[in-house]
Amino acid sequence: MANPLQFLSQVRSEVGKISWPTRREVLLTTGMVFVMAALTALFFSLVDWVIRFGVAQIIG
């Protein structure tokens, strides 16, 4: 079992090694996530429409 003060010292040392993203990188990747989510929603909406149309043609 490690000493709590030694543990906190090690945590502080490890946090200092983290490479934090810049504001520009965060905004860019967030934008990419929104674009990909919109494209995915569009794709699945199109697939849903095609399947619904096909089933409607078969059923009548």
C-alpha cells in the first residue's frame, strides 16, 4: 500500500506528461463528429426509405 502523499505526487507527475489538444484541434474534431453523425443519419434515413418503399410494393 502506497503512501497517499506519494500517490498524489505520482499522479501530478503523470498529469504533467499528458499532451492536451489545442482549442483548434478540439473544434475541428467536434465539427468532424457532427458532420459524420449527419451523414450517418442521412444514410440510414435513405436505407429506411428504400426498405419501406420495397415492402410497400410487395404488400400492395
